[in-house]
Amino acid sequence: MIAKITDTQERRKELAERSLAWFIVLYLSHYLKAATPDFHYKIFQSLEDDKINTLELIAFRGSAKST
């Protein structure tokens, strides 16, 4: 199904420009080793929200963040 959605370069570019989650799936999926946790999607939504000027994320040790 994803192959059908992303079958053209134009469509992939459109999806990636609209959604951080799609950008990651389309262009960085080779780095993904596990399923994406739900809280990552909440982070994506916050990053895409034009009403948020500054976003500070605080997470505990081992909470699937990079260093």
C-alpha cells in the first residue's frame, strides 16, 4: 500500500513537505530499527504546529531520544 501511495517522486515530495512522519518513513526508514512510539507522533505534531514558536522537550533517560 505504501508503494502505491509513494509511487512517484512528486507524490513523495508532497507527502514529505506536509508531514515530518512521512519524511522519516520515505527518506530515513533505513535508520528505523523498531516501531515508532506513539509519543514521537505527538512530537511530530508539535513540530508541525505553526502556532508553536519554541518547543522544549524533556525526556527521561532511555526514552528513545538521540544524544
